[in-house]
Amino acid sequence: MSDDNVKWIDIGEKLVKQMLEKKQEEYGSFRNNAYIIASFIQSTLEVINNKEIKVPLTLIPQLMMILKITRTIDDGTKKSIYKEDTHKDIAGYNNLLKDMLIKNEEEGNNDYYKF
């Protein structure tokens, strides 16, 4: 990897962190929102399946990345599928997932299901 790539990665990481901070001011804590979403999914699936299940909190940023990735699939409509915002969102959700995994590891907490 050339030095230019390393500088770009550093700048890119800083831009993603700035974007996440701005989104948090507007939408609230991602972790808190992820808890709400994971709890909703868990409760719904438990009712449907009539049994207790576990939904990992890490599923939420993973699902959001999949949602954003679907926007990069050519559906044959000839519309431009490249949108800078989509890739910024994917990077942001990836950072949130990475932070969750690192925090859980540092705390020695492998219980990704804890609400």
C-alpha cells in the first residue's frame, strides 16, 4: 500500500467519524436505537415462533449495511446506481459494527444478545 493510500484511509476514517457524530446529534445514540430495533425484532419473532429466541445487537448494523448495499445493484432501469451517500452510510455502519465488536471484546463480553 502506498503512503497516499494510508493518508486517504486516515482522512476517510476521520470523515466517517465526523459523519457519525453529526448523525448521532440528529438521530440519537445508535446503540440505543439498535437496542430498540433488536428488541422489536426479537419480540416479534418470539410471538410468531411461540418460543424464546436471541437476536444479536450486531445484527442491526449488519442489516443496515445490507440495505445500503442493495442500492448498488443494477435493477435494469438504467438509473445511476452510484451515490456517494450510499457508500458513506455503508462505511458508517461498518464503523459502528466494528466499535460494537471491539467494545464487547475489550469488556470480555461475548453476549451480543444483551439488551
